[in-house]
Amino acid sequence: MNVSSARDNALLEIIDLRVQFRTWRGTVQALERVSLRVARNEIVGLIGESGSGKSVTGLSILKLLPAPPGIVGGEIWFEGRNLLSLPQQELERIQGKKIAVISQDPLSSLNPVFTVGEQLIDAILWADLVESDPAYASILKLVDRWSRAGRTRVKRAQERACELLAQVGLPSPKRQLRAYPHELSGGMRQRVSIAIALSSKPTLVIADEPTTALDVTVQAQILNLLKELAVSHGLSMLYISHDLSVVAQLCDRVAVMYAGQIVEHGSAEQLFQNPQHPYTRALLQAVIEHRAGEFLEIPGEVPDMVAPPLGCHFHPRCPLAQALCQQFEPEPEEIEAAHWVACPPALERAKPGHHGWATVLRADVDHSGPPDGDHSSGQAKQNTVRVASSSGASD
């Protein structure tokens, strides 16, 4: 993939992101060389089992991870700027302003001692103040309400808050502004969270399993609302979920994550009609068997990321595993247009002319460059595999 051209067309571009956490047991390799792209006006789904690194990916975009070590490598490009190299003042113009978050549980994300109106109006005022003067936004927020211009700003914010609650489908917006979070149902609280996310007029929304705590009927309403708002507001969205049916209904493209790595990504149609990675196939098969009245589970367990398996992280649970899967970590290869899979045995089975690990290792040797010659051609292209013994090393 041409990274520079992809970045030009993307709103968000994550390149080789690596994240670690330190625990008493050792260093957790939370994310390993994750690359992901979200284009403008596009909804991208990120799916996988619990503990696969989906939420950590979302938190990394806003640099909300504890450090050190936190993010230890990679790049996160947003609107042409690398967020990881921006000074804090510039980053604050983006956090919560151009990039907004919809959390999984609105009851815990909303403050129980403030009304809906106080929290929504506060978010609107804060976004305006940060945009005008991020260095003094906290001070201005305290004194602004006492000035004539501040009172006018508050009045406009109240009107804007009513408009937002109406846009997300809450009845009697003025009355809802006076309500406390505990006085609303789960679906109504989630609509308030969506309104707060939209209050700053973001270009990217990170939705971290926003329908998990809702019943099926309300879940469908929220999904339809998100899709309508994405179209009407020109939003891009990173939708994090473990619910495949929700992702199939909502998303344009889908990335499948396992043990801190992206193992397959493509359009929603490609992923659900022509899945290629054994893990993707197992996830879909589990859903199909469950609907048929049977319970199918993927054998084995999610690996311990303090000491992840050598080679491909999925090989202990994989029906296609070969000896070389334990020695090398495969990089994603394009199996069809814009459909990428990190599994040589799956590529051998589905891609004409591909001979699995033999093709991958031969390409790796071809691109490594002559032993005593010019190595620039080999360095210009990343190797298609990585030796397993060095994949889990800490920095």
C-alpha cells in the first residue's frame, strides 16, 4: 500500500502503532504494529474478542493512555498532522473538538450531580473557548458567564443544546435539559452522550461499543440515528464493537483485530461475504451456529500478551496452522482489491498463484537487497514477515 497517497485521502491514518503497559507480571504488548485508515465520510468498524486491543486503539488516537510506556512507536495522522508529535496546546484544539468520543456506558460517562443541560451547555462553551484561546480556556470558562458577551454566549449555547437534543430524537428538549442522568432511560442517556459528542462539530467520532448496554429495540434506534447523523453532519466514524451484526449493518469498511494486531481488513461486503483469515471465519461461524441453536466456540483462549505466542498470535487456535506460522509473523497482503489478509496459508488457499509461506519468504528474500550492493530498494519496502523471536521484545 502506498502510505503517502493513502494518507492524502484519509482523515485518520494509523501507521505501525505500538502500545505497551507495565504490570507487576511484566510488559503487556497491547498493540503491535497496528495500521488503520478512516477516510472522510466513512464509517469503519473495528471488531474482535474482548482484550484484542480495540478500545486501546481508540484511546491511543486521543493520547489518553497512561505513560510511560503507553505509545512506544508508530504514527497517528489526523488531517495531515501527526498527533503524536503535536505540542499539548495544539493537541487540545483537537481532543474533544475535532475528534469526539461516544462511550460504552452513558451512565458512567455522564456526571450524576449535574443536569443534562449543564453538561451539554458546558461542552458547547468549552469547545468554543478552546477554539479561540486554548491556553486560557479554563480561566475564561470561570469568568465568562459574568460578562455581557459571556451571557450572550451562554444563551446561544442553550439554544444550541435544545437543537442538539432535538436532532438526536429526544422529545421535549427544554424539559430534558433540566433532567438528571438517572431520570432518563438507557437509550435517552445514550442520545444525550451523542449530543455532547456532536456539540463540538467534530469531523471524527470514536464510538466505543455505544449500544452494548441497550436492549435490541433501542439498539436499532441508536444505530439508525448514528447512520443518519454521519450522513447529515458529514462525519467519519471509528465504530468499535464485538457485535458482528451491528458492524455489518452500520459500517462501510471493517478491520478484524486479534491479540493487538489487525489480521484482516476490507469492505464490509468483502469481510462478511468472503472472509479469508481463519479468525474472521471462526467469528462469523460462531454467530451462524448460535442463530441455528448451537453453540460454537473458538478452541483455546486469547493469548496472554505479557508473553504472546511466537510467530502468528493465532496459530495455537488456528485450523490452518503450519510449522512456519510459529516462526514468522505475517504482514497483511492484498488478496483482492482493498481486501488485506495476514495469513499465508489462507492466501495459498484463496489466491491463485500464491504458494503460502513459500511465496512470502521468497518475496522477503527478493526485497532484502544484494548482500554487498545498494540496499535502498530493500529498505524502501517493508519485509512481508518478521522473525518471531524479536516480535515480543520490549523497548
